[in-house]
Amino acid sequence: MPALLALATALVDLALVGPTLRLDIRYATARNFLGRPVYAQPRALLAPDAARALLRVHGALRSRGYGLVVFDAYRPLAVTRLFWNELPPEKRRFVANPKRGSNHNRGCAVDVSLYDLASGHEVQMPSTWDEMTERASPDYAGGSPEARERRDLLRAAFESEGFRVNRGEWWHFDHESCPTLPVLDLPFESFPVR
């Protein structure tokens, strides 16, 4: 356990290192698929390599007129279990099996979208975040051409920095460091604010 706690203290708080990132941690609110808060604190934590790569993506997108909105990053395993248990079996393909854990539980996955720097508004994508339909696929061919273009821009920016898009969710990106990191089940209150 001391080694896991040491790893947890190494997670980077995105609010402190990315002041121009927009954090919209919806699992700390009722604006999520469960309709209630499941996080005690609205925090976005990532492993150092993933955090540095995310900040490079954010910087590159700024030159295109966009900023990143972060919906989720580190997630305790207990929350992954809650998602699995509360979803009907036909929707479970949209969440990780808690027996294996999620890359969110490793602190190397992030859920994001774009906001327009000029207006400050979140942009339209082919689906909403956390939507459990075929529109969530990164390869969905429907929706407006502009929405697909923005989704594809987001994907290309992340893939250029060592992330891989989730096959079922255009907003979910796993960093290449994920296979080296253990699953964590520590509440947000365990992480120092620094």
C-alpha cells in the first residue's frame, strides 16, 4: 500500500498546472448519466507523463482557436464498480469492467472536449459527453461535418502526443503510459492539494 500511496501523491492536479484548461468535472455534479454526484470533490488528476502530454495538446489546439474542457481524469475504482453495478447489462460496454479496472483508475485516461476561445462556449460534437449511443463512436459518420471535423481534430491532437482514443467514446483518451500504472482506489480526499 505505501507504494500505491506514493504513486497517488505523484498524480498531477490539472487545476494547478493548466490554468487555461477548463475543468467541468461532471461526476461531482448531477450532470452525468447517473443524475447524481459520485465524486466528493471536482478534481482532475493525471499521472505526470499523461498530464504533460495533455498540456502539449492544449497548447497546440490554442493555435487553432480551441481550448480543452476536461470532464474526467483519475477515477477511484469504487466509482468504476458503481457505474458497472448501476448500468443495465446492455449499456455496460460503455464502462470498464471493475474486475480489470479502468485506465481512469490508473490516472492515465482523460475525458475531454473543446471550447471555442473566442466565444468561451463548448463546441458541438457528434454526440454529447457520456452519451451511450452509436454517436459516441470516434468513427461515427453522422452529425454535421463541422462537428465531425472538430472531433477528428481533437483525436489527431491527442494521438500526436501519445494518447489513443477509446473505440466507443470520442472524448476518452488513454495515454501510452497506462500499461505501466496500477489501478488505484483512493478517494480524492487522499490526494494532497499542491
